[in-house]
Amino acid sequence: MRQPAEWAPHDWVWIGFPSHAELWLDDLDAAREEVVAFARAVDAEGRGERVILVAADKLAGRDALAMAGPNVDVEVARFGDIWLRDTGPIILTGDGPAQARDFAFNGWGGKYDLPGDDTIGARLAQAARFPVRRCEWVFEGGALDVDGTGLGVTTEQCLLNPNRNAFLSRSAMEQRLHDDLGIDRVLWLGDGLFNDHTDGHVDNLARFVAPGVLAIPEPTADDPNEAVYRDAVARARAFGVEVVSVPSPGRVERDGDIVPASYMNFYIGNAAVVVPTYGAPNDAAAISAIGAMFPGRTTVGLRADHILTGGGSFHCISQQVPEHEAAPK
């Protein structure tokens, strides 16, 4: 059993719907609009996978239904916040029926401990009738990207951070990735993006776009992550994977602070690849570069400014379910 690549066909995708006004404040309504636009792009007028917006309570669920339109479903399931890439279940496929993996979650190293986030993965998987195995170590889905062949890429800053699993060495971590997700080769990058509260999730830094092919941003002249990108390229090439470049948004500030804006937080759906944009000079160039990597899909750029105020973008709020053989009832 193994975690498939994201470009493999999906049965559906869960997408978190902003549900807590006290967390989103003045950005709530605008963030909801961005999330719904993302959901519609993934649905691609019925040509994509089934889309399920996950709302934290019935009131938010009614709002999601009213906004989303007829092609998008809504599921109510209590969570702390919308980052289902990190808190949702990871579905493995292979020999026999698909299985779900549910991991311990500690609010990205103790930063944001919100009720429901440590259990939403198991509850979503159980509601979808997946056999669930609980993995008693801290892991977030955005910390790892895979190419479907058993190769995974991650960062030392996140997976070896003592605020997650201080008891696990590098070799022990690789063994856990093998045992629980079917990863038999690990490409270790160094740090993630500046000011990323996830401690360097790889889905903001580097993404597989084909087996053995890794996309990494090309820095701009004023890029706060230039050294991070250069180091990632050097490590990836030394490991032996092919590296392709995507333009970086460069220095993006909100209220005077540098934010971890990244085009790499794109989502690969059945019919569409959805790229977050930020009003940066390289928005159009990044959409074009990513689109060239997925010629069989429509590539869509959508603004994600208000979702980013919560710390992430489209990939962070979604968790796909690959096409799979169901377990016997």
C-alpha cells in the first residue's frame, strides 16, 4: 500500500470551508469566496472529481451550501480550522481495498492547538468507510510530497523538528514513512519558506510534477527565499531527480510583513490544476509554467490573498481521495 501521486485519478476531494469568525475576523467572507472559487475550478463544470466542502458546524454548512452551487457537496464535521492537507486522512492504494492513515497532530509544533483538528482525519475517513490505522507520531500531509513510485520529498526543518517528534532520528523517521505511507526513498531538503508557521512544509517549496521530476521556484532579485530555493535545487540534483523551474512570486508583503506566498501550493485535480496568485508580477508566468507540466489539464490561476492570512493556500486546504477499491461492507 502506498500514497499515490496527486496527479493520479481522484474519486473526490475534501476542501475545508472557513467556519470560525473568531479565527478569520474581517477576512472570513473574502476567504470563503476564494475557497468556493477554488472548489468550482476543481469541479470544472462537472468534468473534475467530486468536490466536498467540509464545514465545521451546521451554520457554516448552510453558508457553504448557499455559496457553492449544485455541483459541490457539503459535509459537516467539527474541526479547528480548514487545513485539511495537514489534518485530514491520507488514503493509500495498492493491493486490495484502500486504507486511510490518521496521524497525531499537535498544531504545527504547538503553535495553534484547536479543538477537533487531531480527530478530523479519523472522522472523515470513518464516515467514508475507509479502514483507518492511527499512526502515533506527529505528521502533517503538507510536510511530504510524493511521486507515486515510493519517492518522497520533505524538509529537515519540519520532519526533524523537535517540536514534532523529538524521539525520532532521521533514519527512524524514514522507517516511519516507509511503514505508514509506503515511502522507500526520501529526498531531504533543508529549510522551508521564510515566516512559514508550519516550520517549512515542502508543499510551499517543491512539488513533484511527474515521476522523478521536481518543480522548485526560481528566485526573483528581491526574493526572501533565494538561499532556500538555491539549496533545494542543489540537494535535489545531488539526489538525482530532474529539477524544473517555476517563477517565484518574490517578496510578497501584507501589512508590512513578509508572507510565505508560493505558487507551489497548487492543487492537481482530475481536470484542472489550480494555482494560487497574489497580484505579483510573476503570476501569469507561473500559471503558464505550471500549465506546461500538465498538458492534459486546464490550468487556472485564482487569487488566494485572504486564505493566505490564515497561513496557507489551495493545496493546504484540500485532501484528495484517489480512485480506489472499496473495502467490503
